[in-house]
Amino acid sequence: MKTYLVKEGDTLGEIAEAYNVSVEHLLSQNLGIKDPDIIKVGMIIFVGNELLHTVVEGESLSQIGAFYRVPWRDIADFNGIDDPDLIHVGQRLYIPGEIATGFHPVWPTDYKTITQRYGANPDWAAYRRLGGHEGTDIRARYGTPIYAIERGTVTSTGNHPAYGNYVRIQHPEGFSAVYAHASELLVKRGDIVTRGQEIMKAGSTGNSSGPHLHLTLMKNKERVNPEEYLPLDGVDYL
Ligand SMILES: [Zn+2]
């Protein structure tokens, strides 16, 4: 559980901004704060992305997990529950992971360089009569982590002649993404992943001239330019 110790001059709004959560979220996590304008120096505030759930009559841990789309075992572990049958009405459970709604992608590699842009039409694409690059290529050294850009459900994994070892994830708000050219896959179909979770190791399998991540992004099954959604601060171009 991430916490923050309130210092002189802090406001809840600034703390929320610093931890990339909303003031409403902080208030829901910190029931001791009655008035958002009054926080006291020395107060400890929960600032994680977790949600707080209060168990109601007849609810089971697996139902709660299904509701939040989080494996119930993760909820049990996160709350130190040994026996999932022993939850009780009124109990407060922290729901781990990135539950915030919306599509707010994070950068998927440890390297902020785009090596080939969406729509690029290099000689090889023209030669093969392809319509141009249908994703964004991002630098990643061999074997380094590739992260899910947003939470979601793994809808397929496998090996494809062009993509090599790939993972396809259904993200919120109609977005889906293919992550390609992995040396190793770390998730399987049906897995629920959190934003920023490592899903594979970078590689150069399939139609690839060297280790990198190829990311195809779709919105309602239409390809879109990943650069319009990824956080581009600090990014450079090869
Ligand atoms: Zn590519």
C-alpha cells in the first residue's frame, strides 16, 4: 500500500496530481478526510491506484474479482486473506491494480526512441506492395521488458510469420493492441494484465531486422496511429 506523509503547505489536489490519481479517488481511499480542503501535516494518506471495496451481503471474493476484472487470488493476497470464504459484510478490501477507467497508455519499453513511424513507407514496404507501416516501432534491446500500455485482457498469443511471437490485448474503450517480435512471451490467452505489467521480452522474431517492439494499435478494430495516444514526452526519432 503506497502512502504519503502530508507536509506543510500540501494540498490534496497537488498530492493527487503527483500520484496521477483524482481527488475523488483519494477521498474514497481515505475515509478519515472529511473535507478535501483540510488535510493536516503529519497525516498519512493512501495514494495508490487501488480501489477500496466494501463487502455487501451475499458477495463472494470471486464475484468481487469478476466485477473489477481482477483475479480474486490477487485480491486475497493483497489483503492478506488466507481463506476466501471468510470475508464478511462491511469488510474493506483493497482491489489491486489499475482500476481507473479510460485509456491512458504508458510507454511500453525502457527506451524512448521511435525507430519507425506509423504509415512510413520504406522501400521494403513498397516492394511488397504493403500500404505502409501499420504500427509504430519502438527501440528495445534484446531480452528487455515489454510492458502492457494499459490494463486489459490477453485475447491471443502465438507466432505469426510477420509479427513473430506476439501478444494481442483488448484494452478499455474499444482499443486493442498487438505487441510483436518478442523473444519470449510471459502471458497467455485469458490473462488479465495491469497497466505497465511486463508481458514479454523484446526480440526480433518474425519479419524484423533487429530487436524492437512493433506495436499495432486499433480502436474499434480500425488501425490508428499509436503516436496519437502514447505519452510522447522525451521521445526521440531515429
Ligand atoms: Zn513495425
